[in-house]
Amino acid sequence: MSMTKLIVKNAFRHTLRVLLTIIGISVAVVAFGMLRTVVTAWNSGVAASSPNRLIVRQAVSFIFPLPYAYKEKIASIPGVSTVSWLNWFGGTYIDKDQFFARQGCDPETLLSLYPEFKLTSSEITAFKSDRSACIVGIETAKRYGLNIGDIMNMEGDIYPGSWQFTVRGIYTPRSKTDDATQMFFHWEYLNERMKQDDPTRADQVGYYVVKINDPSRSAEISQKIDQLFKNSAAETKTETEGQFQQGFVSSSGAIIGAINIMSYLIIGIILLVLCNTMIMTSRERTREYAVLKSLGFTGGHLFAFIAGEALTISFLGAGIGIALLIPIVQGFEALLPRGWFPVFIIETSTYVLAGSSAVIVGVIAAIIPLYRALTMKIVDGLRFTG
Amino acid sequence: MNIPFYYILKNFVARKLTAGITIGGIALVVFVFAAVLMMADGIRKTLATTGSEENVVITRKSSTGEITSIIDRPTADLISTLQFVQKDEKGNALMTFDGVTVINAPKKDGGISNLAVRGVSETAMNIRNKITIVKGRMFTFGSRELIVGTALVKTFDEINIGDKIKFGGDEWTIVGEMEAEKSGFESELWCDVQQLQLAFNRDAFSTLTFRKTSDADIETMKMLFAGDKRLNQYEPENERRYFEKQSEAMRMFIQILGITITVIFSVGAMIGAMITMYAAVANRTTEIGTLRALGFGRTSILIAFLIESIITALLGGIIGVGLASLLQFFSISTLNFGSFTELSFNFSMTSSVISGAMIFSLVMGLVGGFMPALKAARMSILSALR
């Protein structure tokens, strides 16, 4: 009988106990996977950032606008290839619980800055030529049953009043990790309205998005841009998109930290459950280990038996846990308010972490029983009755 | 006849390690459960003590938070003349016109976040929570000065007395530190609203808050606002309730995440308890047979093992709750999704948290121990003694 066969057969000697252990581990793997998915979803903005996009915002807070006049000055800096801008609109669509980004943009430059939003050329032309047009991501379009030609009615809050936008394009994301829920309309449309309703707010943009040719020069170009507007009425802060997104993530740092701590606690629980089983199992087998030792099996063999059994159990548990994780994550996403996490997927790193923790836990759980088996005197082992 | 309690207790001592591990597992689960409840309650407490039951807040209808609400001066003046607004001895409305904006500041442990800057009228001091200046002095109306909430000073850099913050095209000096009965206002910076307006060249406010007359009620007010053409863009709300609603998103998120995780964990812990109990039963077959032969009935055996399981769980629960109570020494500062500004809160341990956690551990002990106890009870005397 080969070693592997012996290990596996041994593992399932106490079917009920082993089954319970495997279920226990798989449950913990599901919890761990879910927490990690929440943390990675939080960081998705950072992950989706491009190294050749810089965000130029008002230095005091990005909720303050920047003058439209800055555009030319920024464009004149060497290393800057395209200057685009965005303006957070907010507003209410249907009711206050519908979350997705709604922003005014420059249709001419938006897609060159964001190649991850894919549109057909006829959609692009239609979007550019209709001042009251908008494009929405396919997730949002699906959620609200929007088709090309539909009107979106919004009630503005930062920009009070009733607003109508015509859907002229539905974009698809380049990859699963890109945000497919955003809505963009013409900033000009917003600006024209402001010139009528509140001229003091005209010719202002929310923030600039700047494409640079050479990502390695991002720090240098950022400083140059900020230098241009130092000591003016609206000073700027320029940083890479990754840093900008990281700022948002770090503002919720405490909560994310708490979630991370919980993930580690879970690994601890998995460890305890498996350790418990392994200790009980090996205590029962004390006489057998004594027999094996007297037959000449070495410490290495005992390690293989015990660790092998522990690893078999932990891998089976991790495997089942990962399989269950997928439907449970989908269920959890359905519980959350729609649009909270634009990107909510199980990332490869989560699978890898779950798998490797199974290995580590399996090995650690084998340590106490192994230690006892190795140090016990054969004579005591044979006498052991439990 | 009932099995002596002493017998049950002695079993714990006999198998210290496995009993310890099982108790540890349950303690961890209870700890997480209690921690989540305490966090959600802490958020609710901070915001529920913000403002006063006697006050009414007016915001623009479609705004999601104070920073996206706009009320122009003519409307503000009109509202101050309404009959529900209480007047002071001089006949002036007990109302504060607030302007709320946001600045970015660096956190002590890295990253930045949004801090609320609230411009207030002189009346604010009289109608809100007791504001106490604990260090420095109150800002002078008419000057570019700020007071900072104590909760912020703990978490943020560069906002101590004497520091200058640049926004609105000018430098503002922090002259004092305030406490506000542990309410949400302790996470804000306050200044003179008129100065704020001048700095931003706007004649609009974010929100209005007034002390209502004793016979006024919110429902009547809401109907009046909805029916008046000049006022139907705005809505009144009880101040406490308004701030409580601001925390809804956060609380919901923490609760959904926390309860999902805890449910998953608890299945794991129950399985851990089950494994231990099954092993206990398996190891003590001879004892059980002996007890039965001595005359103890099946029910006594069932109860004895159930009690053992429950004690294990309760011990784990007590340890878990004990650990969770240590969390009260920590405070968390994070971005509140609802208001998009920083909020500090504590972990709050209430009797309902404790009782909830203990009942939870009791249930885990019952469910985890039931089937093994049943197995022990159903053993036939002969097979047990063999």
C-alpha cells in the first residue's frame, strides 16, 4: 500500500469528524474570501488607475472647482499630451438610492484619456454632436433598462433644477476590473445652463485629467503644473490617478483595517478547528504510531503521515470553500445597495491567498501531533489506552 | 436522577487542550460578533446625539448631504419668519444659517480625508449641543478664525491651535478646540458663516437649523413646505433624525457585512464545538456505559453532554465579550459615506450587545452539542461497555 493511499485512507477513518472538519474549514475559507473581496473591491479604483493619467484638482479640496482658463496653461507644459476635464454632477436619478457616477466631460478628449470605455464609432459621433447627449456604462444601462435614444431625467442638487439627457451611447468596459456604471454628459451643457442660472459658477470645471507621454516623469510634471497656479485664487494639487484614488481608500482606512484584522482572525479560527481535529486524531492513534516507530518508520515518515493527512483535509476544505465562495459573493452583492461597489469580483489574489493559507494551516496543524508522536517513547505509546 | 455537575466539570480539566481550543474558537466568533454590533452602535450613538430634538434642519430636497444642499438668501429669510420658528426675547429668530464645506487634511497615520468646515451664525451656540471650548478660545465673528473639534485633533495633522489653513483664497487661523458632548460636531471645524460666504463670494447657505416652537410638529411643517411654491424645493427634518439618517449608509454596510461574516463564522464555531463533543463522546464510551449501568437514564446523559457543550460555549462567550469590551478604549475615525466627511466614533458596549452575544454563544453551544449528546444518549449499555 503506497504512502499516499495510506494517508488518504487514514484521513477518512472517522468519516463524520473529517467531514465536519472539512466543512468547518470551507466555511472559514468562504468568510475569508468574502472579506478579501470587499477589501479588493474598495481598492478597485486604485487598481484600475493608469500610470499615465494625472488628476489636477483644487488644492484645498476637490469639491471646489478650477477655472476653465487653466486648460491652455496645463496643455503648454512639455510632456503633457492631452488635457481633458470632468465635473461631478451628482443629482438624483429616480430616487436618492441610485448610486452611479454622473459627470460632465469633454467628449472630444474623454475617450482618448479613458480607452477602457469602448463605444462604436457611430455612438461616438452621436455623442459628440448632440449637446444634451450622454453615454452610460452597460451595467447602468442594464439596471435601468436604458436604450439608445432614451431620456434620463435628473434632479440636480449641486446644480439645482431639472435636467434631461439623451442616451446616445452605451459603453462596454475593456476588462472586468473597469467601472462599467458611469454616466458622462457634455460639460458644455452644464456650463451653458450656469451662464443663464448662476453666472458666478460659469466657466469652471471640477478637475482636470491629464494624459502624459512618459509615466516616469509624472512627479516632475505634477510639480510643474502646481507651480503654474501657486499663489493664485485656486491653487492646484496634481497627482497620479493611483494616488488620487488611494486618497479615497485611505479615508476609509479604519474600516478597511478592521476588515483586514477580521480576515486574519478567520485564518486563526481555521487553524484552531484543524488543530483540534489533528490533535484528537493523533491522540487516538498513539499506539499505531508506536507500532510504526517500532517497525522502523522514521520521523520523516511520521511527518508525512500526519502532515499529509492535515494537508489533505485542509485542501479539501479550501477547495469546497472556494467553490461556495462564488455564489455567496454574488448573494452578498445583491444585499448591498446597488452601485456601491462598481466593481465587485473575486480577484485572482484572493484565490491564491485562500489556497496558500490552506497549505500553511495544514502544516501548522500537524506540528503539535507530530511533536508528540516524535518525542513519545515507543513503550509509552504501546501502553497508551486513551 | 441527574448526573453530578462535578463530573461534567471534571471533563474540562481532563481534556484541557481540546477544550481550550474549542473555547478559543467560540470566543473569537463572539468577539467579532460583539465588535461589529459595537461599531454600528457607536456610529449611531455619535450621530444620534448630534443636534437636538427641539431643532429642525431645512435642506434642499434632492441633496444627499449638507455639502450638496443649497438654500438661497431670500428663501432663508422667508423661512426665518415662519410661525414654527421660535424667537428669542428680542424677537429674533432662533435660527442658524449654516454653510458647510469640505477641506482636505492629512491624517496622522497617513492618507488624507475630508473635513467638514461649518460656518455658523451666532445663534448656533444657543440652540445646539453644548459647545465647550476646552483649549484656546472661541473664534471671533467677523474674522477668519476657526475652532476645531477635539475628535479631529487626535486623528489629523496640521490642525492644532495656531495652525493656518488656506481656503477660499485666504488663510484661516485655528484659535480653539471644542467639545460637543461627543456628537458629530466634534469631527468638524466651525467658523463664521458670513466670513465663509465672503470668501467664496456666494450668497447662499447649505442648511438652516432652528429651534421649533413647542406646539410645532414636523409633519405639519412638511405639509406646509410641500404645498408652498416657494418652499417645495426644501424639506424640514428633526435635527437628530437628520444626522442619524446620515449615518444610515455606514451602519447598514457594517451591519450587513458584519452579520454575514458572523453567521458564516458561527457555523464554523458550531462545527468546531460539534467535533470536540463527538470526540468527547467517542472517548468516553466506557464511562457512558458505566453511568448507564449504574442507573442514570438516557435523558440524564443527554442533558449532561448538552450542559458540557453549553458551558464550553458560555465560557467562550464570556471571553469574547470580555475582549470586545477592551475595544471601548479605541475610537475609529473614518469617512462617513452619507455626509462625505470625516466622522469619529467609539465602540459602544450596551447591555443589548452583551446579552445578544451571550445568547449567540448559548445557541452555538446548544446546536453544536445537540447531536453528539444525542449519540451519547442513544448508546446501548452493552456496546458501550465492550
